[in-house]
Amino acid sequence: MDEKWKGGTVRLDKETKAEVSRVATELAGVARSGPALPGTLTQRHTRCGRAGCRCGADPPQLHGPYWSWTRKVNNKTVTRYLSDEEVADYEAFFDNAKRLRALLGELENLGLSVIEGTTAESKEPSSRSESL
């Protein structure tokens, strides 16, 4: 563990500590509720491209809806089509991933607020030296 977090130079105020504790509790709750699936779940309607098909008419009557799950694997986009039953089975996993991303964003914002507060204090000595 970094020395700063062992009671060293970074101090968190009560409100920040309480927020970090709340986020940690929610993270633990999400972890207990089950796995998380990364990526995006989207319902799509498609055109097949066959001549004379209804999907090429004016107005088009597209095929679908189809569920597609898109994610990155080794820096490449991977898409898998899911059935309605699979979506129902995995929906909680997608919800978990969405909640984890939101909680991570909250934790990052808390960290940024601490750093920005520290940065503001570190700029004060230069203004103080002007008054000396």
C-alpha cells in the first residue's frame, strides 16, 4: 500500500470518507449479487439486402428486433446476438456492469475532488510568498 494512505500526507474530510465508504458498500453489494458483463446490449432492426424483400421497400419493414451484445476483446469489437431468453437470463449481469461503471465514476470524481483541493492548496504558497 502507498505510504500516503497509511496516515501520511493525504487527508480526507468526513464527507469524502463517508462517500467513499458508501461507494465501497455499494460495490460490495453489486459483487455479492453476481457477475457483470461488459459491453453494450442493443436491440437492432436490420436490412437483409435481398432484392424484393420488405426491408428494402418504401417505407421499409425491417427484420427484427434482434438483441446484440457488443464489447471489446483484445482491442477489437466483438458482437454476439442473443435470444430473448438469453437477454432475460443475463439482464442482471448487464445491470451489474452498468452499476459498477457508475460507482467507479463516483469514486474517480471523489479522487479528483481530493486532488483538485490539494492542487489549490499547493498554489497558495506562491501567493503567500508575494505578500512576504
